[in-house]
Amino acid sequence: MTPVRSEPELADRILGGWLGRIAGNMLGKPVEQGDLWTRDRIDRYLRRAGALPLTDYLPEPAGENDGVALRPEWQRCVRGRIHGSCRDDDIDYAILGLDLLETHGFGFSTEQVGELWLRRLPYLQTFTAERAAYRNLANGLKPPLTATHDNPYQEWIGALIRADIYGWTGPGAPRRAAQLARRDAVLSHSGNGVYGAMWAAALISAAFTAPTVRHALDTALTVIPPGCRLARTVRRVLTLHETRMTWEDTLTTLSEETAGLGWIHTIPNAAVLTAGLLYGDGDFTRTITLTVRGGLDTDSNGATAGSVAGVLTGADAIPGQWKDPLEDTVRSAVFGFDGARISELAARTVQLAETADV
């Protein structure tokens, strides 16, 4: 984990972010239903399959009941069956963000984010806050009303999963990355939903220059209000980690303290993500597997953890069992991008990062 010092290293770290995001998303996708696939149930599934400790994509179900409970896409997301990525909104928004910056530059407006959604993104491939905002856009509302009108999901995780591109294109500039993420997030979110996007963008940006993942997490906290619930929750995880509490006990404590918010809310998911990053301690495999085993919104948390870990390590250092099955191919619902090469998306991201200050 060393700061980026050269163009080839920047390219490797950005590719690492893309590969990490996609691999982490694929890892968590089969068990993406946090009210059903709890942390205990995920580990029981893995024990029955003889897959603990987890070092690869999820195994096929050992029993018929588990197969029924998994997400229907599981047959394309478990080890031995993966040939390129599955389509998922966690990846669609990274692609859409790339298209946004290529089309409008870093001076884009929130209104332009909404216009791009309407042109590029199918309505039925949006969910929760994004679907509410999309509907509001189609009905003629403008930001910030698109986020607040008839939208009970304003503090859910949707804006956070859209933030990676602003971190990847702003290496070592966390405050700038956070401001770009905020401009995007207010289309559909408010409060901690927006802070989650700012925090994630800053975290990924800081990972390019931070000596450790703890340094990146500390830096990311500086871009959001210190008294907001997101900041307090992240600091709580940091404190418990410092006391040498186990990963399991840390998550149990945070689960009790965030009870009632629901499994797609930003706050409990940020706790799971922070714990995965801290206890993963810069190791790519350990980071994404702990994060997904933490439950809740497993594919979204796995994706963001993989993005941070991939930037920290670089693509070359990501073990082959994670990147080889992706076959450098991504499926996407974003018009014009289905079947794109991951390496091409990363190369285009590098071009944006190199011109960010121009």
C-alpha cells in the first residue's frame, strides 16, 4: 500500500478498483437479501459446503433448500460457473458515472445526471430511491424535489454505490471526489444517504495515497459532518477495532446499535463495510470475504470493499481466482455498454483521472 507515483501504477490501481468492484459484487450477489441471508445463515451455508475460511466465490449450494433461497442469478455467480460478470445496478452506476464524466466533464450538474439516467438507464433496472427519483424526473420534477417527493428511501445505500467513479478519477483528492459525489447523490438522496456517497468517494480517493486502510478511513471521515450518524457509526467501528474486539463481536455490537434501520439503509451497511475493511487489513481476499459474510446488502458492500481493496493493492496483486473468471467482460443495462471490456472501462477512467485538473 504505497502512494501512486507513476502513470502505469495509476492505471494498475484504477483497474484494480474496477476489478475489485465487480468481483466483490459477484461474490455477494447470490445472498443479497439481508433480512433472509443473515451473517449466521451465510456462515452456515459456507460450513455445509466446506468453504470456511472463504477464499473464492461462493460455492454451489450443498442442499436444495439453500439453492431455492439464493438470488435467481446464483448459477452465474458461483465458483466454476462464472463467465464474465452478471448485470447488476452496482456496476451499472459505475459505468453510468463514467459516461457522465466523458459527456459533461467534471463540471456536470445534478440535472445532467438525471437527463443521462432517462436516456441511458431502463426504468425497471432502478430500485428504491433511484426508482423514486427516476419517476419524479419523468413526471417533470427537478432536483432537489426529485430526491424528496414521495421517496421514503432517501437515506438508503443507493447513492453510496454510485460514488466510485469520483474516487477513481480523483486519486489523492478526497474532498474534490466527495463534492462530485454529493452533486450526483442529491438527485435521489438526502441526509446520511448523501453523506454515504461523499464518504465512499473520499475513501476510494484516499486509498490511492494512504499508507494503510485505516488512514484512508480516517481521511474519508473528514468530508462529512462529524456529528452525523454515519460519522458516529464509522468512528464506533474504528474504536471497537482499536480495542481488539473480534470481527464477529464488532458486528454484533453494531447490529444492536443500528437495529430497526433495515438492511438497505446506509448506516448499518457502512458499519459492515468499515469492519470488513479494517479486519481485512489491506488483504484483498480477506477484505471482500469478511465484508460479504457480514450480511445486509452483500453485493453492494462487497462491491465497495472490493473497489477500495483493489485500489490499495492494484490489479496485478488481485488473486487470479477473483479476476480470471470475469474474462475482462462486463454485462450492463446501460445502453451502449453491455459486453464492454473491463480493461477498456478502466483505461477510459485513467484518461479522465489524468485530465481532472485541466
